[in-house]
Amino acid sequence: MAKRRKVGNLMALAILSVVAHRSMHPYEMAAALRGWGKGEDMKIKWGSLYAVVQNLAKHGLLAEAGTSQEGRRPPRTVYRITDAGRAELVDWARELLCEVGSEFRAGLSVMVVLPPDQVVELLQQRIIGLAGELTRRREALAAAAVEVPRLFLVEDEYDLAALAAEHEWVTALHRELIDGTFPGLAQWRDFHVHGEVPADMRELAERGIERGRQ
């Protein structure tokens, strides 16, 4: 069951994920969200960004880290992620990756905040949950088909097919992580061992922020 979060909308998760990269003012956050494609991964209401940032700060998940100023523009408040915010980001990512029915794409978009071995465990839980849900839905569909014409069950067939496809895909991803064939796995693991983001990944992240400004 999904936890009740202090700031529960997915935009909060997206903001925490970008500020975990480095401290930013809200305009930079928006640029990062756009440039990193977070709007494709989770529901983002752009007009509420400042309100969500303030709410995260109110609950101690972000904290003011100073101000920055560009040219003649007014100074902007820069925010950093707090220890509580980082813990919330990690816990939220874990929940989204393992629980069937969660916003799985959003979880995948932030799974880098977790060590690979934890992701393996979480995906295994999801695979087990998906298998159980597939069995339940197949049995329910078969029982309904005894009396209900297929014309009125095609949407259930579609849902079942989508669930089966997810199960197959997650199983394949899980296998790649276990056998070490997932690209960049060594760098991902080193990041969690040493706490340093590889230079090429930092550059890629900054290019995304710059692209989001355009």
C-alpha cells in the first residue's frame, strides 16, 4: 500500500530527484525537469512548481542554501536537498519500483538513487506481485467469459496483455542486473560506493539543464 507522504504529488518526487543532483533555484529546477524529460515520466503541473518547492521546504525536505543572481534579474532563492529529503526520495523510489499498480515509470526514472543490488531485490518483489496479479486476472476473465460475450471483455483482455508485457519486461531487466549485462552497471555501483557522480554523467545532466532553459 502506498505511503501517505508529507508532499504526495509526483512533482515533489521530480523536484527532489533534480535537486539531489545539486542545489538549484526554482527556475533551474524547471529547466532540469524539462531537459531531463521528467514531464514524460510523471505528471507535472508546471504552474504549481513554486508552491511545491515551498511545501517541500516547509516540511524540511528542502532547505534554503543562499541566493543567486543573473544580470539585472532579481535574486533567486537556491534550495538544497536535506537529509530528510534524500531519505524521502530513496523511500519513494523503493515504493514505486516494487509495488504493483504504482507509478512504475516514475520509479524507473529515479532508480539511480538506489544501489543496483537494492533495485534487484525490489524488482524481484514486483515480479512476484505481477505474477500473482496475472493469475488472479486470468482466472477472473475465464470465469466471466462463461457468461459474458467477448465483446464486453476486450478491455479486460487488453489490461491483461499489458500486465503480461510488463511482467516480461521487468523480468528481462531484472536478469540484466543480475548477470551484469546492464549498460553502465559498474559506474552506477561505484557511485553508491564512493558517492561521486562520474564526470560524463555530470556533464550530461548539465547539458540537459541547459537544454531545458532554451
